[in-house]
Amino acid sequence: MVDKPRGPARKPREAPSPTKAIPSVGQRRDEQARRVLRRLMQGDSPPTAPMSIVERLAGSPYANPMIQVGGLDDSARRTLDFALNLAETMFRYGAGALEAETSIIAVTAAFGLRNVDVDITNQSIIINYALKDMTPVTLLRVVRSWTNNYAGLAMVHQLVTDIVDGGVGRDEAAKRLQEIVRRPKPFPRPMVTLAEGLFALVIVGVIGGGPLASLVGFLSNILVGLLTRQLGKWRVPDFFTTAAGSFAVTFIALLFWWMNLPISPAIVIAGGILLLLPSGRLVSAVQDAINGFPVTAAGRLLSAFLTFGAVVSGIAVGLVLGAFSGTGRLDPTSMPGDAYPVWARALLVVIAVLTIGIVEQTRPRLLLPTGAAGLAGYLVLVGATAAGLGDRLAPAVSAVALGMVARMVALRMGAPQLVVAVPAVLFLLPGLSIFRAMYTWTVDPNAALDGAVGIFNALTVILAVAGGTVLGDNLARPFTRKLGSNEKRRNRRR
């Protein structure tokens, strides 16, 4: 009997693979340490890889622009022309080099041109657009004139913001820019002249002068304003115009003091020359130097120092002419006590900041916020002085706080920080120290070295105030990410 097969033969079972060893806690820690070490040793990108030009917008109010696509490369030249006109307008109205550069990059990127290079050197603006295998386009513009128009600068800032948000096309943007350029300034010239006189009136009270000294400062600044405008019509260079204004302030104060009026000429002169000091130019120069525009910063610093030299030259001529006229010898170290309490001086600072806003032709709705920023800076100055920080460090600390407040206020109101910071920071400039140094240097030959040291100290304070304003602007950036219209998210490095 034959046995039938019962089915296919079964394969022998394979031996089970040995169980993998579970890594211990120490092994996991070693692996994590090796991963961290590799990250530290290896960068995020190759060291020679070029950075995208749009990455330049990180940290500015125009980060992450909305790109408008659709055949824009065919009309790239018109886009470049518009960007160049925009940058020229911003430069003429007092914007810094970084703000002009970021505006060009943001606008061209929003209109679809990403292969754009920008170079800003002192007064010249160069834009180069080059696609692969195409003829590059390079445009150059030289800015040869400046004007006080912070209202126009704020409107240009808002225009760039609207473009970056994607709500404005190129043709409409060009029309809006033409309207901004042609729009008259918000305040007429007689009102600006009156504001200059009111500034001297209140700032003399802040420094320590009484009502009579404030009145003399008011009259002298009115006359200086009329004089400088007439010299401007005659196309007299700015250096001699500023020197003539400084001379007029000095000689008028000495003249009233020679008439035995109970005033302090030093305080009247200190209040009168503050408007002649190049505060806005210094802030822009320091900002450009910090942000990586050394040539532009050097040009602006040279221009600012020439203006400063014109101020001290006018004071020196006025003092010498006063001495020859027999006005008598002053004691520049004597200082009357404060004529007003702290709360009254704080109110005077607010009024002074408002008048400077009118002189700089800022937007009317920005006047009160600018005055609030100036008040905050003055309160910090009072606190720093009471804490014993000294006459040099206290203004710098106040400028840092003022720069932070100015950025927050300006971005909330749709304007660049400079529009709020420059009018609000003017009261921190050491006009009284400048006069004392020039008097010692000019009238007392035996103390000429002390006068030179005094001028150096005054320059140190001025640069410290400008640097503090820029530092405050940078410190406030983490707190203003949501204030810019398109700062809701950040560009990430790839």
C-alpha cells in the first residue's frame, strides 16, 4: 500500500533574527551632542553664496513684499525710473541712505524685479538691473538740493508701504509720487518764521532764562529767520548764511545786555543757535555710518561739521565785534537759577518740539505725537540728571529713550522714525556749552586751550545724542514688528 503525498513539503522555519539592542541614555546623548557639533561646524549656506537682495529688507518696515507678477520684465525700465524718482525724492526730503535703499529694493521687488542692485554714495543713486543673457540697465541720479519737508517724506513712506502691500500698481504709484512732489508744504513761510521765534522764546525758558530773555530770543530769531531767507534768495552759500545768522543772534543779545537789560546773553545766544545746528543731518550721518554707508556718512558729517563751523565762526565774530564796541566782559560760567519749575519746563519743551515740527514742515497730525515723544525724552533727561549721570551721559540716555519712542510713534502714524526723532531731540543739543567755549576761546587768549576743549566736549555730546537716537531706533525694532504694515512675519535665511 502506497502512501499518498499529503501536500507540498513545508520549508523549515528560519531562525528568528536576534533582537536589536536598544540604545542606552548615554548613547542618545552622544548622538545629540554630535548633531549639535555638526550644526556648529557647518553653516546654513555656503560661505561664498550670494545673499538675495530681498534679504536686505529684513528688519525694515518693508519686509516680505507682495510680488506682483505678470509680464513686468517687459517694462522694467519704467519701473526703474519710478524707483529712482522715489529715492531722489526721499533723499531731497532728508531720508537716510538705508531707508532710500530699502525703499528701492522693496518697490522693485514688489513690481517683479528681483535682480536689482542698488548703490548709494553720498549724493548719487545708482540702480542696476541685469537678467541672465540680457543687456543690463544701469541708471544714475545725483541729488543736488534739499528742503525741509517731513510731511512729504511721511507720504512717500506711506506710498512705499502701500506698494509693498500689493494694493498699488506702478502707474498709480507714479501718479501719487507726482502729487506728493507737487503738493505745497503744510505750513506757509510766515508761520514758519513765527514758529522759529516761538522756539527761541520757549527754549530760553527751558535753559534758565526769564520772560525778558525769552522775549529777546524771540525777536532775535525772527530777525535771523528773515535774514537767512533773504540771503537764500540771493543764493549765498549755506556756510555764510549760517554764519550770518549766528553772528546776528550773538550781536543782538550783546546789544540788549549792553543796554543794561537784566538778561543773560549766554542763555539768549544758546537758545538762538539751536535752530542753526545741523541736528537732522547729524542723525542721518550717524545712522548711515552705523548701517554700512561710510562714504555717504562721511559726506554728511563733513557737511554737518561745516555748518557747525559756520555757527561757531558767527559767534566768534559777534563776540569780537561786541568787545570792540565796548559791550563789556561777560562771565560765561555764571548761570541764573531755573526760572520755572520742572512741570513748566516740561510744558515748554513740548511747545518747542511742536514749533520745530512746524519749521521742519511735518504733517499736522504728527505734531502732537512728536511733542509727546519730546516730553518723554525730557522726563528721562530729568531723571538721568537727578541720578548723577552728568552733562554728557544724561543727554545720550535721553536720546536713546527718545529714539525708541519716536520709532514706535512714527510707525504707528505711518511715517519714518526720523520725522519724529529729529524735532524731538533738538532740545538736547548743548547750545550753552558751545557759547561758553567760543567765548573763552575768542575773548580770553590765555584760556584758548580751555575753549578748544569745550568745543570738543560739545561735539562729543552732539554725536552722543545723534548716536543715542539711532541706538534707540534699533532697540525698538523688536517691539515694532506688528506696527509696520508688512512686518507680520520675517524673512528666513535659507
